[in-house]
Amino acid sequence: MLLVLLVACGGPLEPAAFTEADLAAEMIGYADWSHPDDWPGVQPSCEGSHGSYVQIWQNDVVDADRAAGGALSNGALFVAASYQDTAGTPKMFVSMRKVEGAPNTWFWGHYDEDAAPIDAGDLPACSACHVQGVDRVRHTGVVPPTHLAECRERDTGSFPG
Ligand code: HEC
């Protein structure tokens, strides 16, 4: 009771800042997660910023949010791998984790073709393009590119995983 009172008198506690290490910990095992319904497996990227082909995974928070049909909640995490060609030559890895209260509400992760970290946190270059998507999620797309169907007819080759 005393502890409760002390905490109560101390004012609202600041939530611990989400860090790059937290993101790395949460990304462990991502390759076993589910794929978004509207981006199943490796898909040709019509937009192409991440690479010619992209694969996306979502964590169980996203699974639950999507099943409920509501907005993405704190802890929602997407990981994407992108490839240069149909042989599956890796180009980069990226991730985005919803952190309510953070600038633009997402904590971004950027990794090279070997999955070595490049940068993480509030990355305006990521956010500036992702702002075009609903809640900054791009694979769902409010207005799909008109060439989407044609683009998706491209051969996806045989990819690893
Ligand atoms: C110029 C636009 C652009 C920039 C810049 C960009 N992205 Fe993306 N991103 C996309 C598009 C478009 C998709 C959907 C897949 C596709 O079409 O390639 C996507 C997909 C993703 C996904 C999968 C979830 C989703 O939103 O669909 C993650 C995670 C992601 N990007 C992270 C990042 C990170 C981290 C950065 C910065 C290092 C970044 N992106 C920069 C356009 C961009």
C-alpha cells in the first residue's frame, strides 16, 4: 500500500523508451510468423523502393488486430525482406514496430542485405514515404497503383523460404 501511494504521489511514470535492442529482441523468429492476407509470400514490388520482390511477416499483435478488424495497436510489428531478383538475392531488411506516443507512432529498423543493422528509431525518410499508407502501412495501400495486376503477373521465380 505504501508503495502504491509513493508511486501515486510521484506523478505519472514515464514509459521506458523503446530501443533498438527491444526491436531486435521482438524480431527473433520472425520468419515463422504469418504473412499479411494481402501480401502472401514473396510478391513483386510494383513500387520498388525496397527491391524488385518483397516478403512481409507480421507478429501476433497484428494477427489479433487484423482478426478484430480494428486499428493496429501498440506492439504491432512488421518485418520485410526484399530481393533484387528472382534468384532471391537479398537486398535489405526493414521493420516497423508501433510504439504509441513515439514520433509518427512507429519505431523503424533498417538492415543491410546481411541483416546487419544500419539505423533504427524515428527515421523520417521511412516515415515520409510510408505516410501514404493507412497508419503508415504500405502493403495494404489505399489506392493501389493502376499497374498492380500487371506487375503481380511477373514471375516470382523460386525463392528461399
Ligand atoms: C519511397 C517509399 C518508401 C520508403 C522510403 C520506405 N518504404 Fe517501406 N515500404 C514501401 C512500400 C511501397 C511497401 C509495400 C511493399 C512494396 O510495395 O514493396 C513498404 C513496406 C514496408 C514494410 C512492410 C510493412 C508495410 O508497411 O507494408 C516495412 C516494415 C517497411 N516498409 C519498412 C521501411 C523502413 C524501415 C524504411 C526506411 C529505412 C522504409 N520502409 C522506407 C515504401 C517505402
